[in-house]
Amino acid sequence: MTSVQQKIDRSRDLSQPLEKLGPDETLKANSDQLRGTIAAGLAEELTAAVPGDDIKLMKFHGLYQQDDRDIRDERRRQKLEPAYTFMARVRLPGGVCSPSQWLKLDELGRAYAGDTLRLTTRQTFQLHRVRKQNLRATIQGLRDVLLDTKAACGDDARGVMCSVNPLLSKLHAEVYALAKAASDHAIPKTGAYREIWYGEERTELSGPEEPLYGRTYMPRKFKIGFVIPPSNDIDVYAQDLGFIAIASGGRLEGFNIAIGGGMGRTDQAPKTYPRLADVIGFVAADKVLEVCDAVMQVQRDYGDRLDRGRARFKYTIDDKGLDWIKAEIEARLGFSLSPARPYEFTTNGDPIGWTRGEDGKEHCTLFIENGRVIGTVMEGLRAIANIHKGTFRVTPNQNLIIADIAPEARPDIERVMKEFGLDRLNKASALRLNSMACVALPTCGLAMAESERYLPDLVGKIEKILAAHHLEDEPITIRMTGCPNGCARPYIGEIALTGRAPGKYNLYLGGGFHGQRLNKMVLENVGEATILDMLGKIIEQFAKDRLSGERFGDFAIRAGFAAEVKEGRHFND
């Protein structure tokens, strides 16, 4: 730690809450470092929920309290409480897991989570519908294979993402190691997790329990990602802090630093908006953890603690000014960032199918529609995990790579894939292969419309329009969420829909094919018929008038269907 950084840290008494705190900040400050009364709530037998505000603290433990909204009204009529269960999100830096870890997740999914697993847009697993009485068994089961749910949710550094390009074996291994180190470095240090879920005794400490986070943690969630050009699979411009790998001859030289990305917005609240990150400079690879500390400290100290709607880092940057924020980061680093170095992205999709890495290992990327592992897909992947000697990699697009397969082992993997029909997953249309949806109904409490359960049907109807114009092989990114929060990163899709009400969506067009540009809303609060009519007209003109190699999102702007986003980085420009 530099003397400048030590001086800045000493200037703040992190053992005390800030002078002005909103309700959620006060809750954190008085939570005894995220312990609250969670343990007592878990023991409460009169309800399937955790009473009071402890459900907010449980997010820091990777847990969301939810209920089955399909039967909420019926239970209300029967004067029953909602059908409460929990979602447990695993911390899995870079999406890499071993076959033994996969088998444990499969076991827990079958035992406690409705016979399913959900791959997420942040390269990890979610277990839904876990009952309160099964939470400890679930978390202790994860511990058996060195997994946990720490900081997978909450106002902290969320799961750290990392590109999964299997072709660049050595470079990926180096960048992945840094992503994992950043994840381990940035998670909360409180003993609350061990005490509540593992039954360990509290240990008295001589210093602060949270030297970085203090008593109030971050103002809101903070997302970190590492990307390896030319693939922007993690959508680095959607991260609060992004590390863009700069390599020469396959050797990592360092990272361009991008700050201030974020997808969330609120309908009818113009002060909220999605924003793309700004690249502010370059650092050597050995400075990664120092950069994490410095950037997080700036957001910790200057992020909005009163208005949670304006508490993400993107708003701090826009309120203070990018130059001011950069100078503050450099002051805490004790050195100036070097000028950003050239790089290029060409896609944010996944290389579906078989590839061979530079180390000679084989890799197979399977399309997992909307990340839902269930039925014969779950059975097939369990069978593969029982014979696989390599790794699995969850992609940022909710797909799965069966990775690091020795060439002589490929026939056995292919045999199991064929036996369970996994070989047919990748035969979907180009549109479907580039589709992504959040979970939404029935479990997400924020959802206003369907997403995961509806997008496959909508894609089928759009496929027919594309086929009528001989565009069935055209890759177009389409993303859907059940609310405007943006968990599936919709605001950078070429086509995107965000839920407004049952059966009603906002339609956005014109996002960049490799995540470099926000899209624009073109229809508000409309149903399927209106959406398909609009897309039909645009697709027909796209087939007739597109330029050679022109992407759908670029055409939507050029043809005037979506007003071009200005050079500024956020939605309201």
C-alpha cells in the first residue's frame, strides 16, 4: 500500500457510519457486520420467510428471499402467506468449475432446488426454490467442494467475470488467475458467513473486521470483469470496473481500465439510466489489486448513501465528472495511469461448438437456452461430469463450455452428448444462439413481465420472419428482461425488450454487435403483435437495403429506426 493510500484511508474512520445515511445504509451500519438477527430468523418455525429486514442482509450472503408468484394470488385468497423460498447464488470467479463441483451442484439442485440449475449472465449458478430449512445444508454442501455464496449479491464486489476464450489457453489461464485473485481480495472479510452457515464460533479481532468496506459496505453493488479482446463476451462496458487485457504475441502486458458501466434503470425515472464504461488508462498486470482497491475506495467514499436509485458508480462519475474521478483514483494509487493502448472487439457472443486451444486441448461450447439446466440436459451434463477430466466454464451468455478435453477423450464426451441429445442443442438458429433472458417470473420479485419463459416463443416467431427473408443464418443479439433492471444486459442488445406489465414491453433497437453502443427505445409499453409488426418491417428492409457485412443494429440506426446514441456514454444523451 502506498503512503498516499494509507493517508487517505486514515482520513476516514471506517468503524463509524457516515453522517447521513438512508434506511438501507443505517441497516448495514447497525447489522454487526452483516450478522443482524439472521440466525434467529432461520430458526423461526412459524413462517417460511426470514422476518424483518434481515432479508436485505442475506443478500450479502448470496441469498434472495423470493416467492412463487404464479400462486401468490391464490394463497392470498386462502389467507396463507406467500410460498416463500430462497435463491442461492454461487460465487464462481470467471465461471470455472471442476467436474466434482458440477456434480455437487447437480446433487444440490436435485435435492433442494426443484431438479434444476440456472446458469447466470455473470458466469455462475443459481439454485432457486430452496426452502429456509434447507439453506444451511445447501451452503454446507457447497463448502464440501470449496464453493460458497459469499458476496454473490449485496452492496459489495459481486462475482468477478472473466473471458472464457478457450483458444487462448495460456493467456486465459493468466487472466483467469488475476480474476480469481481479485474476487478473493474484494469479498467482505466479516466472519458472519462462517458463523451463521458453518456454525463456527465468533473470533475476536484486534482491528476492524472490514478494513475496506467499513460498517456500511458499498453504496450499491459493484461489478468487476476481465475481458480478452477480440471477444467482449463479458460486456466489459457494462461493468463498474473493467480490465481489458492487452497482449502481444500471446503475452499479457497489462490492462486498459474501464470504469462506470451499469445497466440498471427505472421506468419513469429519467435520473436513472444505463451507461457504458469509459476507458481511462492502462496499468501493468501486477497493479490489478491496487486498482481494485483504489476504484472501490472512491465509490465507497463518494457514492450516494441517501438515494439508492442514484448510488451506482456510474452516477458518482457523472455527478463528480470523469476527470475528477480519475484524478482521485490516481491519488489513491500514488501514480498516474498510462495512456490506454489500442485494442479491438469483434463480438460479444460465444464460439458455439468444438474448438481446439493452442495447448491442443479440445473444448465444446453448448448452447443452454437462457441458462436453464433441466431434464435431459441436466442428466446429460451429469453423465459427462462423471467421466470428464477437465473443467466446465460458464459463459457470460449463459452457455456452457465443456473445456480442457484431451483429444483422446473427445469420442467419449461426444458419445454421451449424442446419447442425451446434447449434440442437438447447437443446431438452433443464429438468432436463438444469440438470445438471452433473465429469470423473471415466477420467482423474481422485481419482474413485471415474463422473460425466460416467454423469450423462446417470441424468438420462434421472429425466426419465421427472418426465414421469409432468407436471414435465418444472420446472427442478431436479442435480449429480454422482466423489468428495467437489466440483468440480461438488454441495453446493449441489437434487439431488446424490458418488461413493463404482463404481456407488455419496451422495445429497444440499435445496440452494438460487440457491446460497444447502447440501443434506443423505439416502442414503449406494447404487446407482442405490435413488436412483431415493427420487427417485420425492419427485417424486410434490412434484407433489401443492408450494406455488405452490415450488422442489424447498425442498420437500424442508419435506416432511421433508432436514433443514434450520441458519443456520450449514457442512455439519456
